[in-house]
Amino acid sequence: MKLLNLFCVIAGLWRMLSASRSCPDLVIDGCRCTSERHMELSRQTVRVKVVCSGAELMDTFQPSFLPNTTVSLVLSHNKISLLKNCSFLGLSYLERLDLKNNLISTIKPGAFRGLAALRRLDLSNNRIGCLSPEMFEDLANLSKLNLSGNIFSSLPEGLFTHFLSLQVLYFSSESLYCDCHLQWLLLWARANAVRIGNGTPCAYPTHLHGLEFRSLREHQLKCVGPLELPLFQLIPSQRQVVFRGDRLPLQCTASYLDESVRLQWSHNGRPVSTHEQSGILVEESIVHDCCQVTRELILSNIDIGLSGHWTCLVTSSRGNSSQSMEIVVLETSAPYCPAERVTNNKGEYRWPRTLAGILAFLPCLPHPFSTPQHPSVPREKKAWRRCDRMGRWAEEDYTQCAYANEFTRVLYQFSQMVINATNAQVLAQQLSAFTNRAALFDDKMDVIFVTHIMERLLRFVDRIQDVCWETTYRTWPVT
């Protein structure tokens, strides 16, 4: 018996020693590495798992930093924004790659080159809008792909050409457009026995909103009007009262559903183009991440002739849509509040010169990872400011707008939670973990929110202690 125990101890030490040789300490802070021996075809192999989740990585590191027998690599919850060509070349044994919850917006062609053994790839909850088959070269053995939580509205035909073994696919998106441009995907998935995962619902058009893509039939995926855009925004969207000689930029942004989408400007129903003598400059359209297109119109040295309705028209193969706003040009002798830039904990707002007695509005600033609103969602939130009859800025209100600082935003969300005896202890622990760095408190509202939350938590101190005491009593060993 003693010999058997000694043998087990020696075997355990040998496994630990072998693991440490196969899985050396990584030079990257926040990463950990484990390994195990695996019998395969009558020989032992070492399978290495590397986890660098939440390590504040800004980029993927050199594959040479990792053991070449790595089979699982977790890079989730970092700040990686770009996957370069051959980002993982050399990890020929890699079977699982987890890149979820990063900031990835660009994947270069050949980014996954050399990963012939890869079977599971998770790219969910990033900022990916542009997708092409060249991005997925060498992934013939991939069996599960997760693209959910990105910013694309559609998927180009032939995207999955390189996937010969795919079994499960997820691609939910806040703006997923289920129309004739996704017919190919439905037919391809059925022809290749690929299962579309649960939780992949359509967002647009409205009559398909909330329906699972996997349950649709081919005849439901059609391109018929009216055109519904996940995002269509005109800034400014309200009537603008300006003075002769002012400068006013207009910006139109819409979802870039496909290459047929075009933006055009018109004034009082007539198309406009750049005309320097009239102070009109129409910029070229700019496409952002293959999912949004923006076109700006700049009016300089505004004259009375530029009064009227200015319209942004979206044309596409799916149909057309438009939004308009009005410009009223006044003489400079009228009383007004001067243009002013205001910076507060809701962000930076540039208030235009405003006629006395008028209430001016500006849209709330978007914060990172904001998603486009569905037509069923209430209209955009705004800040307002009043110019009194004497031409002085008076009352203002930014309450509809989110806090610019993420730390303050999270504390505000904490303060809005319902606290009761059931969740008080968990919320207290979460709050303590979140606020353990006092250096993050750079806004007086941070202190106010924490104080408000603590006042509500203190009402449940006795109940929390009772729960803790009962738990301790039940788990305390009986002698």
C-alpha cells in the first residue's frame, strides 16, 4: 500500500513537472497557462490551454510567445481592435479560439491562416461590420462559428465558402435585415446541414421583427418596400434659426445595407451640389465599417436665399427614404444668444447662435457601443437650452442624456436598481468590487450615486447579517 501511495505521489510530481515544461510562464501579464497529457494513437501528446481574458490586451501577441501545442486560446474581454494577416500562424494544433467581447472592427484577409485544426471560433460582441470570404481562409475544419453581437446588417453571399465542416452558426445583430439578400444563407445552410443557432432573430423589416431566422421560409425573404433603415439620422434634425453670414454644417447618416445605397441632398425639392459662390459645399459620402454611410453638407456665409427645407434622400435597390429640416435665416440686428461650447459630465455640446426667446435642442451624444434604435423605440433623446428675451442663455436640461464617463454611467445604473433583502448582499459585493479604486471618482455624481446606494443598502444590514450567520451556522462543522 505504501509503495502504491509513493508511486502516485511520484506520478503526480512528474505530471506537474512535465506540465510546467510544456506550459512555461507567459511574459504577458494577466495570462495563465495549463496543460494536460492526452493519449492519441498510442502516444502521449501535451494539450495546452492559454487564457488571457480581461488582460487589457490591445493587440494579439506573437504566436511564438505561446507553446506550439496550444489547443485552446482565450483572448476574450480585452481591447483588441484589429486582426492582422497571419495573426495566429504557427498554432497549428489550435482547436478553439475565443475572441468575444473585444473591440474588433477590422479582420484582414488571411487573419486565421495556418489554423487548419481550428474547430470553434467565437467573434461575438465586437464591432465587426465588414465581412468577406478572404477573412476565413484555412478554416475548412471549423465546426462552430459565433458572429453574434456585431454591427453588420446583412451577410454577403459566398461569405462561408471556406467552411467545409461547419455545423453551427450564430449571427444575431441589433440591426439584422432579413430580406432577399439573405435568401442565399437560408438555402446554403439547409444544403450543407448547417444549424442556425437559437437566438438569431430578425430585427428588420418590421413584419419579421423578433422571428428566428432559422424558422423562416424562402418566400418570406423578399425585397419589397417601404425601405426601413436601422439607422437614418439627420443632424441637426430640428428647425434651425440662423443669422446672415453664419456657418451651418448638416450631416446625414444612414445604414449601409449594400452597395446600392446612395445619399443625396436637396433644397426645396431641388438637388444640390457644391457651389462655392453660394457658400454650398457637398462632401463625398464616407462609408464606416461597411455598415454606415455619412454625407455632410456645409453652408458657409449663409444668405437669405438658403432659407427653406433641406432634405437628405436615401436611394437603394430596396427603395427610397428621406428626412428634412428647415433653416430660417434672420438679419443680424435681431437679439440672440451667442454660440457657446458647454462641457459637462454628459459630454461636450456646441450650442449654435440662437434667437432670443427660443428653446434650442441638441441630440444627446452617443456613447461607445450604443446601438441603433428600432422604429418601435421612442425618438432620440435630447438636451435643451433656453435663450431668454434679453439674448442670454438661461435654463438648460441634460437629464435625458447618458453620462459621458463609463464609471459614472455604471454607478448611475446601480443607483436605479431595486434593492431588497434577496439581492442586497450580492449588490453590495458588486459595488465594492467595482469601486475599489478611488482614483476613478472624478465626478461629484460618483460620490452622490454611491452615497445614495449605500443609504439604501444600510436598510438591509441586519437581514444580510442574519443570512450570513445562518449560512455560517449551517456550514460550521459539528464536533
